[in-house]
Amino acid sequence: QHNLLVRSASMSRLKKANAAIQAGSAAEAEQAVAQAISALDRAARKGVLHENNVARRKSRMMTKLNRLKAAPATA
């Protein structure tokens, strides 16, 4: 049950970060991504999520965030 709470919290933060990235606000997205990374790292440290799974999710999230940040500069 404890693992379920940790997993649920990290997945909720991940969804909020992805929603912020989709909304297009770089400042909000950056803050949400930082919170999501923290939650994912906590889950990996506790053994709830596998380290490679967390690394993959963080990498994909950062790629999306970096794309969002770069978009206004090129437009």
C-alpha cells in the first residue's frame, strides 16, 4: 500500500508536468518538471520504480521541455 502511494504521487506529478508542457508555458512547465523529477527520483530511491524506468521518463520529459524552450527562439 505504501508503494502504491509513492507510485501514485510520482505519476500525478509526471502528468501535471506533461500537461504544463502541453499548455506551452515554459516557466510553469519548468517548475512542474522539477517537481516531477524529484518525485520520480524519490520513487526510484525507495525501489518503487526501477532506476532505468525513471531515467527514461526523465529523459523524455526533459526533451519535451527543451523543445518547448527552443520553440519561441526559432519562431
